[in-house]
Amino acid sequence: MKDLTRGKILTHLITMAAPMAVGMFIQTLYFLVDLYFVGALGAYALAGVSNAGSVFFFVMALTQVLNIGCGTLVAHAVGRKDRVQANILFHQSMLIAAICSVLLVVLGYAFGHLFFEFMAPDPMTRQAAVEYFYWFLPALVLQFGLTVMAAALRGAGVVKPVMLISVLAVVLNIILSPVLISGWGSGIALGVSGAGLASSLSAICAMVMTVWYFVRKVDYLTMPTKALVPERKVMLKVINLGLPSGGEFLLTFMYMSIIYWALSQFAASAQAGFGLGIRIMQVLFLPVMAVAFVAPAIAAQNYAAGRYDRVHETYRYTNLLTCILMTLLTLVCLVNSSWFFAPFSDEPHVILVAATFLGYVCLNFVPAGFTFAASGMFQALGNTWPALYSTASRVVLFAVPVIWLAGQSDFEIEQIWGFSVATVYCQAMISYVLLRREMNKKLVHSSEAPIPSPVRS
């Protein structure tokens, strides 16, 4: 019976992760399409779009609060078979999303340009960043509502329809990008502005399709009405649970900002190469992220239902799958990382920076995979603060020496990547210690032994 349970957990994990991985891959294609056409505009355009794209992590920090808070609490309510509470949580999360959307519109258009004045290495890069950001901002604003609806459905065990909608929106983005960026068919090339506009138009279509799906196809969850009254305790519950995970993305935004600031001391091609490298790395991480995203929903439902043995099994298989996938990716990058970037730029220094970056950071793929798995388990157990602590430790360990080195006359780009690799190993060790303590405390009634050591590749 125990073996059957393990088989079911593994099958369920793979079954949910597979469509998400496919959807995420297709969704990421629009990044690659943007890179291809923006890269053809030159290093300044690529550096500007990469600079503006870093703001995406700031918005992700805010949406992640709702993603984790809403998704985890809805999963707990579903595990308890409490439909009323699940809908209350969803409705209040949508209200928070609406408030955040209004604030982002005001702050983004009023003060967004000030950020790029600080981060860009030259006026041409700064101009490209601002132009792209203003057209890309509507897509960022819509992420709040889209995130809450996707999180609520995922908490209820529904993944495929959301992925299908994302795929359709991305296909539209892929079609629009060459038309708006390079003027295919229309003869009107908008450049970096077209890249931002293509993303915003596809996000609008995604929102329309998602709302339609909720209204016509979803019975367990219902869309909020105009008469929705704010419930302070419920809203704070969602925010408090998701805040640490949002803090993780905020720290990631700070980490990215430090790198862009340090690279601003070099030519625009340095920021362009890093932006290209980080986008390709995100594509490589898709299978791992798919597993890490679906695992918390499975573990959270079993945790709420008191099936602690299945929580342990979910952790073990998540850790196993992520570490195996990361090992394979590491080997691929060590063989030759430069061939990933040739289609996106014909400037040798841009490719050199990107290939050097990936050649260094692939050495931390395995500990990064374990960190993803650990972060998902913290979400499932309803305490995401330990994940924030481990991420904060990494940012501090990275920021202090890099900021100091950036002021030295012999500062080299490779020093940034070296500290990046070392601090991920520190983060993984801290995450393991904190997760071991959390699981042994929360799963006290489990018949399973304490959690095993991370899978060694």
C-alpha cells in the first residue's frame, strides 16, 4: 500500500507538471521572439529592454504575495472541503489585486523613468528602457488579476485550462512581435515600443479569456461581484502568508538591480549580454519550475487533510526530480554555452558576456533546484518566512562584496558571477536546515522518518 501511495504521488506530480511545463515553455517563447527581434536592433536596444525587464521581478514580488497567499489558502480550504471559504479567499484576493493594479499604473507612469536614469549606462540605453517600459506596463498591471485567478484554480486542482489560455496569449504575442517590432506586413516598425505593446495586447487577451472561462466553465469558484465588501482579516491572512514569498522576489529584484548597477560601469553590451543570459537561463529552468510550482498545491492539500506521509513523499519526489533535471542542464551548459546565444545577437562581446555568465552560473543549478523544492514545501506548510530568510542571506552575502568590488579599479565582470555561484550554495544549506526544522515541527504525527538529505548528483 505504501508503494502504491508513492506511485500515485509521483504520477500526480508529473501529470500536473507536464502540461504546466509545456505551457510555460510556450509562454517563454515570446521572450525568445522578443530577444530575436530586439537583438537585431543592436546592443543599446537589447540592454534597454533587459533593464526594463528587471522591473518584472518587482511586479512578480507583488503578484507572488497573492499567488502564494491565495493559492495555498484555497488549497487548504479545498482539502477541508470548505467551498464557501475558498470563494471568500478568492474574492478578497481579487480585491487586493485591483488595488495593486491601480497603484502600479500611477507609480509606473509617474516615476518609472527615474529608475532607469540610475541603472542605464548611457542615454541611448536609458531611452530604449523607458520606451519599452511605458508600453510594457499594461501587461505588468494585468498580472495581478491573472495571477489570482490562476492561483485559485491551481489551489482547486485545476491547471490545464489556465495553461491553455496562457499558450493562446503567447501565440498571439509571438505573432504580434515581428509585426510591431520590425514592421512585418505593416511596414511600420515600432522597435522596442512594439515589443512592449505586443506583450500588453496579449495580456489583455489573456485576461478576457480567463474571465470568460471563470464565468462560463467554473462552478466551484465564482467571480466576485460589484457588491464585494473588503474583509480586513481575510485580506491580511492572504497577505501575511504570501508576504515572505513576495519578499523573495523583491530580494531577487534587488539582486538583479545590483548586477545591472554594477554592469553600468561597463559598456552597454555588458548589460545586453547579462539580459540575454538570464533569459536563456529562465528557459532552461522551465521543467524545474513547473515541478516546483505544482508541488505546493499537492503537498498543501495533503497537509490540510492530515496525510503527512504524502507530504513527505511529495517533498522527496520534488527534490529528486528537480535535482536530476538540474544536473542534466548543468552538463549541457558545461559542454558549450555560447551556442544558445548566437541566434539573438551578432555582436561578439554580447555573446561573450552571456556565455561567460551561463558557464559560471550553471555550477549552481543543482543547489538552486533544491532551493526551489524547499521553497515549495514552505508554501505548502503555510509558513513561507524561512524561505525569505534563506533568500535574504544570499542577497546580503552577494551584495556586500559586489558593491565593494564595483568601486575597485581592477573590478571584473567575472567576479560578479563567482559570488553569485558561491552564495547559492550557502542559500541551499540554509534552506535545508530551516526546512528540516519546519517539517519535523509541523508533521509531528507522521509515521515517516525526518526528511532526508538533499539528493546528491
